[in-house]
Amino acid sequence: MIACDCQVCRSTDPRDKRLRPSIFIETGTGESVLVDAGPDLRTQALTYGLRQVDAIIFTHGHADHVLGLDEVRRFNALQRRAIPCYGDAATIDDIRRIFWYVFDAATPGGGGLPQLETIVVKTPFRVGQQEIVPVPIFHGTRSILGLRLGAFAYLTDCSRIPEESWRLLQGLDVLVLDALRERPHPTHFSLSEAIEAADRIGARRTYFTHVSHDLGHAATCARLPDGMELAYDGLVIHVGLDALDSTAHAPGRPGAAP
Ligand SMILES: [Zn+2]
Ligand SMILES: [Zn+2]
Ligand SMILES: [Zn+2]
């Protein structure tokens, strides 16, 4: 937090140094999928050695999830093609408005513009051979997208899971779920709400994300139920290696962590 001297902001534990939420997924069939493109994308891509982005999935259009999108120009140059960007209708509208110059035919071209193809999704879709299931969740009053790939689900910026989405979350190996802080918040799960939802979902392992400086990593993990912990920058998670097909990075430094 800018200009904060609390214990967590002064912590020397690297797991208390948090950039904006985003994950990078390498599927078992070789696709590289970025989920959200926040303002720290450039730093994250350099730190964790991202080399390829085949698709971007946007959970929603808030600044902390989209404002790094212009940085994907480098992947356009390396891959020599436009990058498909998936999201719900409201999110794709947000992206086309925020990055209006990308989609305005009057903008001079050259190397200065990202090449993006926006695609509205409501139902399961594929990136290469990987099926991706949109899981609608509520972020305050707005419905946004959670995602499921095989036995992995990512639900960031969540304050309520609607009835019809619980059935999309059965049989998970790994769940990543929003848990902002202890105190209630209008648009995010508090830690106790997140634990309750994680219990009901019953994934083998749950990692909490979008964590604020109210929660120190080590002290919070020490009092979480078995099978639940806070995620941290650089965490690498291998999902269902025997059963299913995805490796999720959050956003991962190759080989850095269990
Ligand atoms: Zn602080
Ligand atoms: Zn948000
Ligand atoms: Zn957010």
C-alpha cells in the first residue's frame, strides 16, 4: 500500500510483496493462457520469464485487471499474430472503451499498437485443445467471470457465488479464491466468508488471492484450516498431474515453489 507503515507493508517476507492479481496457465496440451493483464504485467512478465501468450481471459474490466494490456505488443511481435481476448460482454465493452485507440481504425498503426481480437464468451470455449468453463460469480452487484480448467478453478474478485455456479465447482483439485481481509467488504469475500465458501466447494487445496495488507502471509497461513493457504506472487501450482491436464502459475517463476 502506498504510504503505509503497517507491519505487513514493512515485512521483509517476500510473500508479503504483492503485485496486482493475475495468473499464467500452461495447459497439458501446450497452450499458454494469461488471466487478466493488470498494471504490473510488464514487471511480472520480466520477473517470471513469460515467453508466449496464446490467449488472454479477462475476469472483469477493473483497472487492477486490465491496465497492462498494452504491454502484450511484445507477444504480438514474437508470435506474429493477434492475441484473442476473451471476456463477458460487459468486460469486452470495458476493454474496447479503455483501449479505444487499439480498436479505432483512424489510429496510426506501426509497431505501437497491440493486436487484439476480442471475443465475448458465455458458455464453455476452447483455447487450442483446452476447454475453459466460464463460472459466473458476483463482484458486488456485478456478475463477472470465474474460470474452470479441468480440476482447477480461479475465482478472483468474488463476493458471492450464485446458486447455478456451485455445480460448476465440484470435484476440484485446486481452487484459487478471493479473500481480501478480515473485515467485510462490499465487493470481495472477507477471509471468513472465503473459508466458508472454500469449505462448501471442497477442493483438495485452496489458495486465497487478492489479499490486502491487512493479512500478513505467515501469520494468516498459520491459522487457516488444513488444505487452505494464502497464495503469493511467484507461486507455482501443479494441478491434478495424474488426473487432469493443467499447470497453473500464479504468476509463476518456473520451478520456484511447490
Ligand atoms: Zn500497510
Ligand atoms: Zn474488481
Ligand atoms: Zn481486483
